[in-house]
Amino acid sequence: MATVKVTLKQGLTVGEARHIEAELREATAGDMIEACLEAERLVETSEGPQLVSSPTLVGLHTLRRQILRIGDCQGPLTLAELKKLTTGDLSLLQEKALDLEAASLQGVASRGRD
């Protein structure tokens, strides 16, 4: 499974320590399934109870599972830990996760072409 390391600009502060070196891995089907389940909420509507899923939360829950570590903090991160990051660092992690996905898809697409 492919991984990528990234240096965060502000990092994750835990206690007195600031952690800036992050490592991500490719998302698995299990990551996506668990993220979808975690992002579902039961809401009351005029037609009765309905399950509603937030695409934003699906993405964040998938990303937090992809994070192997930030410094000494082992993944998966909690949503509360993810919320401690700056928007710039969050965007950087999302960008690297997309790069991993694109590389994985490119590898799948090129299979069998030789």
C-alpha cells in the first residue's frame, strides 16, 4: 500500500509538543465504508425519520483514517484532533490524499496495456 510523507506548515499541537511530519496511506474500501456509516445521521422530517449523510464528513472521516501518524501521534486521528489543524494543513493533507488516489487509479488504468 502506497504512503506519502508531508510536512505540515503549523502542525498538530498536543500538550507542549508541536508535530509537523505527517504520513498518509491510500484509503481502503473499509475506510470508505466506515466513514460513510460514521457520517450518517437520523433526522426527523415531515415524512418521518430519514438517514442523511454528509459528504463533507465522509471525506473527513476517510482522511482521518488515512493518516498513519502526525509526529508521535499515531493514526487514525480522531475528528477532534483533525479539527485542531489549521485550514492550510487540512488542505495540504487532503491534497496529498487526492494525489495518492490519483496515483492508485493511474496504476489500475495502466494494467493490461503492456
